[in-house]
Amino acid sequence: RLALLLATAAEIPIPKVPGRATLRLPAIVAGDTVFRDLQLDVRPAGNGWTVEKAVGLLPGRTQVEASGRLALVGTPSFQGNLLIASTQPSGLATWIAGRVDPAIRGLSSAGFSASVNLAPELQRFENLELAIGAEPLKGRIERESPIGQAASLSIDLSGDGLDLDAARAIAALVVGEDAEQRLLAERVATRLKVGALRAFGVTAEDVEAIATYEAGQLSIERFNLGSVAGSAIRVTGTLRDTLASPAGEAEISFVSDDPGPFLALLRKRLPASALIDRLAQSAQWYPQTVMKGRLQVTEAGAVTFGLTGRVNQTALAVTAEADAISAFLAGGKRSVDIRLENDEAQVLLGQAGFDPLPWTTGEGGVLTLTVNAAGEGNADAMVRFAGPATTLDATAQLTAFDTPGMLDGGWDVSLDSQDIGPYLMALGLSLPDAATGLPVKGETQFSLADNQLAIERMTGTIGGQTLEAEGQVNLTGSVPSIAGTVSIDQLDLDWLAATMIGPLTDPASGALSEAALGPASLPFDLDLGLTVKQFWPGAAEAMTDVSGKLRNKAGELSFDEIAGDWLGGKAKGRFSVANTDGNGFLQARLDLENGDVLRTVNALRIGRGMTEADTPAGRMDVTLVAEGAGKTPAELIGTASGSGEARFSSLTLDRLHLDIMPALIAEADALGTEISEDKVRDITERLIGDGRTELEGLVLPFALSDGMLRIQAASHQTDAAKLDGALRLDLRAAVLDGEIGVALNAGES
């Protein structure tokens, strides 16, 4: 189009005498183009014209104003001042290039003013003010293309903002339709400094770039992005053979107080990546990031990348290698080594993709990850954490590494910790007594696929207890759901209750706690077949060889179908405790069959620091049903109510001799006239306390309320006497009192 304008102007004869020409035309047709509202004030000047004023309206509502020296004979050229302003850039693009770049369609205006020198071999724009949209740029642009030599382009621009896509499209209009190809094939020197740079749908602030391109090599002396979604990026490096297989080196620095918005931007703009998704989800653990990296691409396309820095006080080191850069984005053969070191392991948990609570572990360590990916989702992974008191080693054969299920595969994990409690609490699993020390050592093999975790084998020790388990974990619900079988050495009923309502007793006094119920500490559902060598129910001795079903769902923990050996007999029962928004509920049932009475009594005596006794002795069946409610452990347990019954097939009692009537009568007769009530009472008490009695078929109903176990109005008939009495056991104070009445059967004596 410029050639068309010059050719049209060259057809106008140049007078050989001095003078001035003034032309005012509403329109003029040149080829297929109409130029409107022409105003020309020119003077002949040898091989051209001195343009005092030239004004016209080009296609695209483009106003053109020019003044200067126009040469038309020989090599056409123009030197002077030029202003071009278009209010319809798409129309101007159609006229110049025959097509409209999509970036130009979004512009409402475009134009520039400059002191220019325009010729076939030189286009120079000095004192340039370039408006692409609403934000002007100032500086200079010069392009030289001597015949037979490579073209060169120098750009020096600064301003408030720049739309790079639109600028590229406008540049193509200025220097020709094949500008992009020539720019990549010739010499280019660029300096750009703008307040905001918009490109590919992303805005960068405080941008400064200095770069050159020559002989197939792009050299970036400086490319500083002061803020991309709040993060600062600096790049230097070289790139060679950009039209064939790119090769080169780059050094990159990244500084951000909060990389979260930047990671969210990557997640939105880049192809789907499971790694970027996880980084974006854990962005809160990456504040105060300062990193430097080096990228190298060989002539064969192989890529190596190294990164060092600090992230949230974590020392970070990354190395990565691949046969092609596409392997990192689209999946392919590659290897990655990551090393993280922090004085607080809770931070490492967050950076590794967990969501820990603000609970410090008090232990630092080094976390390393090595991944060797073979492509098609297959990869070998090794994870290790090493701290002063805790070590974890894991190896995996991953099967879906380049998908959202990047951890799917088979895993072997070993853990050895002197105290795993702080880690559990940081992960939201605040088990009772975890803060006082919980050593763990064990191994597990599991497989993960489609959010289903299958535990093939788990063995180890927790708190000195042996543990074996297998089962499945369903991760698709709102909370994980665990089903399977578990075998452990010991379990305490108080400990189970504390997982749902918090500590049961006051640590200072030992009494039931008056504090509000704590939150439930099991953030998952349970359905486990449980076997326990020793189960402590909170009274007498431990049950042994216990089996049952341990379930947790919707804030209720239950131990159902309990069966085991206890107090010389067989015990069955059920226990459940629930915590709903701080309101506790408790239910329990216990059935003891053929229990040993003497063993039971001695277990209770030893628990109170007393010596063993020889009686009472016998066998018994016991049934107890209880329930409670409250907002504190003291209310929930201390005010529990219930009822039950103790049935004795036989019961032998020392110091209770009932068959004393013949001896009592004989001693009373011997008193003769000296008999008295006091003397008879003394004889009776001595005779009753001097021997034992065996009771059969004794049944004692009892009730539980307000922390007191009561037996009231109990009676039992024997051949020798009738017994009646009552008993009260204060469960809080551990005080027993009662009375027994004996009505001797006088018979026919």
C-alpha cells in the first residue's frame, strides 16, 4: 500500500520552477482505494516535493498528517513528521494487509506520531509516540534492510502499558506482511520498559526487557517481570536455532510473598497438570518464596533443570531431566529429584500436599522425593523423611503419574518414630495421650487406585504394643471410610471414650473432668473387626482374648459384639459413646457368665491397694445395662444410670455361719438365771462369725444412679436362716457400705 501511494504521487509532474501548490479534494481514487478529505500544501523541490502540510483520511477512519521532504525520483523516500491515527484499526489492517489479526479487532484506536525517515532500505521513527489502545508508548524504532544484507530492527520503547499481541500485529502492518518471518531471521535489538504488559491473556507489571536476536540466536540480557499475579520473575539466557529444534540456556529467579495467585494462574493457563494442581492447592504453605533456577536445552532437545532457594523457611533443591521439554507438561520419560529441609516438619507436611493444623511438631527434618517416570503414567518413586526422632521411607510403582490420580500404584512404607504424637495432632488426629509420647515402628504395603486404598499388610508396634492390620480405605466420601481387621495387644475403654469426648479426668485431681467435652478426634468412619489380647473395661482386671466390631460414624463410636474371657468367666457386651456438638451420650451393656467371685473381689481389692482375701468364693452371672448424657465427662459418666442383676450359683462367705441355732440354745441354757439380751447377742455374734456359709441360687438386683451402685431390700432364704440387707457402692469415692440382717430359723426347738 505504501508503494501504491508513492507510485500515485510519482505520476504527478514536478515543476522545474519555484512555486507552491495547494490542493483540496473531497476524495481521490488510487487503484482500489479511495482517499478522502485531502489537503495538500506542497512546493516543488528537485526530485520531489517539500510537503508543508498533507492531511487525508485513509481506510479504517485513519487520519494522516505529514510534513517534510518527499523524494519521488530514484529511490522514493520521505523525511519529516508523520502522524497516523485510526479509530477503526481493523479497517486499516484490512486495507494494508488484506486480513485482520484477532488482536487488532479488540482495539478501539491505534496510531503514532514521530519524526520519520522512510525509504525502502530504512524506516526510522524518532521521537515516537505510539498509541496501541489507551496507553501510549514513547521511544524510537528503526529498521534497516540494505540490499544484499540482513535486515536489522532496533526498538526502544517505554510507557504505561502494552498489549503485546496487538503490538505484534501493528508491527506486522508497519514493516510488511512477512514481518514475523523476517524478524526471526534477521538482527533485532529490543529494549522495552512498560508499567503493564499484556500477553496471552496474562498481565505483567513493571516489565523491563533487553534482548537481541542475530544469526538464529536470541540473547536475553534482561527480562524482568516485576509482578505476575503478585510474583516477580527475572530471566536471562540464550536460545539458538529457534526455527528448528530450540537449544539454549536460561537463568530464572522467582520471588513472591504469596505464590498462590501465580500458581492459580498457571493452573488456569497451562494444560492440565496433576503436579500444578497439587501445588496450587497447597499454596498457603509457600509464602516468602525466593528461588533461582537454571534451564538448559541441548541440540538434541534434552532438558536439564536445577532449582535452589527458600520457601517458607524451607531450603529447597530440585533437579530434573527429560529427553524433551514436552515430557514435563504432557508426560514422558523424565526424572525429578526434590529435597526440602525445614526446622519444623509441620511446614514440610503442608508443602508435601497435606493440610496440617497449626500444630507444630517440635522436630525438623529433610524430605526427599525421587521420581523416575517412564511415560504413559508409569513411574518409580522414592520418598524419605529423616528427622532426629522420626524416619519414613516409602517406595512406589506408580501407574497414573500424569493424571489427577498421580499417587495411584503399589506402595511399601516403613516408619520409625520415637514420638509420632505431634505429627498425628498436626494432621488432625488428636488421639488421647498422643501429646505425652507415642513411639511407633512398623511397615505397611498398600495399593491405591481410583481413590480406593487397599492395605494388604500392616505390622508394627504402637506405644510398645504389637499391631497387625489389613483392610480398605474409601477416599471418595466426605470423610475417609476404613474397613478391615485389626489385631493389637492392649486396648483401654477409657482411651476409646476419650477419643470422642476428650480427657476423662482432671490431670491435677484425678477426678472426673468438669471441662466441656472436647471435639471428637477420629476424622474418619470405621468398621473394623478388632481382636485384642487384653482389654481394660475400667473395673477389676483386663478381659483377655477379646473380639468385637469397632465402628465410628456420624460422631458415634461403638464397640459392638464384644466377647472375651473375664474374671474367670465369659463376657459379652457393647459400648458406645457419641459426641454431637458438645453433647455426650453413653450406652453400655455387659453380660458375664460363670464369673469367679473370689477372683473378682481380689481384683477390686488389689486395685485399691488392699491384700487378697480368701472369700467370698463361688460362681456368678452378671448383667448390667447403663446409659448417660452430659456436656462434661463428670456429667456423662458420673450421672450415668442403669440396672442389672447378679446371680450366684454358689457363694461361700467367711464369718457368716448360719447353722448356729443348736449351739446358741445350748449356750443360752447354760446361762441359767443369768441369761440376758446382751449376753445372748454376744454369743450370737461370736457363733455367726466363727464359720462360713454356702449360699445357692442367690439373686441380687441392683441399680445405678448418680455414681452410686445400690442393692436394696435384697433377701435370701436358707434352711438355717433368712437373710435380708442392702449395699451401697460409691463409684466416685470407692467406698462400700451395707448391712445384712439374719433371721435364724428356730424350727421346733
